[in-house]
Amino acid sequence: MNLNEVLTGKLTGAYQAINWNQVSDQIDQATWHKLTEQFWLDTRVPVSNDLKDWRELDDDHKWLVGHVFGGLTLLDTLQSQDGMAALRNDATTQHEIAVLNNIQFMESVHAKSYSTIFSTLNTPSEINEIFAWSDSEEFLQNKTKRIYELYHSEGDPLKKKISSVFLETFLFYSGFFTPLWYLGNNKLTNVAEIIKLIIRDESVHGTYIGYKFQVAFNKLDNQRQQALKDWMYNFLYDLYDNEEKYTHLLYDQVGLTEKVLTFIRYNANKALMNLGQDPMFPDTAADVNPVVMNGISTATVNHDFFSEVGNGYRLGNVEAMSDQDYQLSSWEAHHQPKK
Ligand SMILES: [Fe+2]
Ligand SMILES: [Fe+2]
């Protein structure tokens, strides 16, 4: 069976049932287990417990929270509606398609979870204004359109994977900074819990797509590898240039811009690491503001999945993914962090 023929409806041979007892790439199975183990829903996190903190914020900080989440909604919408569908066309195993189906659904959960936060914290007219903003804001639309166009181009499948990893591991982080900053200050902790569940998913998504990229990249000759590297670094720099402007727009009024820029350069390097490439920026974890690192390292609060009381989100009670999660030789060979 040719996988692409099945995917495009041009089946010439027999249609093949997916057999999970014969998995050709163990990373597919390990990722499926990881993602299903950490399944969660936005409706199980008691966001209304943050209303007291919310009411204490001034208008500038309320504006920031609402609009970073508007931006994140747009990016998760892109991943759920276009990103995974684009990557499915280039899948090399049936199990990869199953994993991408899981990711696609969770991207819809992510996109919806911001609406859950809005409906708790914002008035209907504020919500309308946030969506009108995210559907029109220049720098937010710029990055969304760049990624969208690559997803829908006839071009190189590897450029689609690069786009996806840049979105997952880099572009989200100008937005994620805000809830992590509040969490590090022990504010809006339930909102931050949702964001940490999203970050935990994005971490697996970026690592998995990055791995699939590396498998294909390593089969290219040196000349094609170099051309793709040049394209990748230029593309990242263009995205960073735009991200700098987006960050000023969001954060200048609360004086956090420089802290956010350090954080996003650190995450840009992590995106390159997922793709098996050397870092572009000098920033490391030690340069990121400790309040944000404190927020990102806080264990999930663990809400009870079934009763919404107590303190155990049982189905989501797993740690964020690290490089050590895949103790498979083929994985490690491609995935050593760059010094
Ligand atoms: Fe997402
Ligand atoms: Fe994702």
C-alpha cells in the first residue's frame, strides 16, 4: 500500500487496517501513549477561582491578558484547522497519522480553552473586541499568514514541519509569558494551570514533529541539507523580527518587553534544538527571568477530573516532557541537545 494513495483517495491496492501490534517507528507509539496519558479538558479547571486576582488587576494588565489569549487562540486555530491536516499529507506511517489526529483534536481543545477563560473573566463586549483585534492585528496576522501559506504550499514537506515546530516551540511563547509571569507571582493560578496543560502538549508536539523532520532531513545530501538550513535560519529571523514588534505592542505598556524578548529567544533556540539544529541566539535558561522559570517549573495543580473538587486532575497527572522521555537509540542519536 502506498500511504499517499490512501490519503489522497487514489487507492490502487488493498486498503490496509492499522495494526498497532506491528509498529515500524517506536516513536509513534511512545508519542501516542504520552499524548493520551496527558489528555485533559478545559472545562475541568476551575478558572472562576481566579476572579479575585483578576479584579485586582488594572486596565493595562487586563488588556494584556485578554489580548495575549486572543493571539494564542488564533495560533491554535491555525494548528487545528490547517497545520495537522497539512502534515498528514506527508505522513510516512499509519501510526503517524493516528498521532497527528490526536494532536489535531487537542489543538481544538487548546483553541477552545481560551474562550473558557474569556467567558469567566471578560464581558461579552470585551470578548468581541478581543476577537476583532486578533482577526485584524498586523503582526499577529503576519506570522499566522506566513505559516498558513507554507502549510498550503505545494512546496517542500520539510518546510511544513519546520513551520509547525517554529509555531509550537517559538511563536506561542510571547503569549505564554503572561500567564507564566502571573503564576510565578502566585496570581491567576487556575488560568495558568490551563496554559501549563497547553504548554505540556505543545512540548510533545514540537518534539515529535521535530523528530519526524530529522528523520527526513538526515536522508538528504549535504547540499540540500545546507539549503534547507539557510532557509530555516532566515525564516526564523524573519519571524523573530515580526515577533519583536508584536512583543512591543503587547508589553510596552506594562514594562515587560525586554523580559519577554529574552524568553522568546530562548524558546527560538529550543525550536531549533527540536529540529536538530544549533541555536541562533546567545540566550539560555539562565538568562530568562526567574519569575517566569519559576512559573514554568511549577508542577501542575492537579484538579480532580471527575468531581472538579479536590486537588487531583488525575488524567492529566503526568510531568512535562523532557528529552529523556524517549530512551530509544534512534531518537537519542538525533536528539542530543546542542552545547
Ligand atoms: Fe496548541
Ligand atoms: Fe500543538
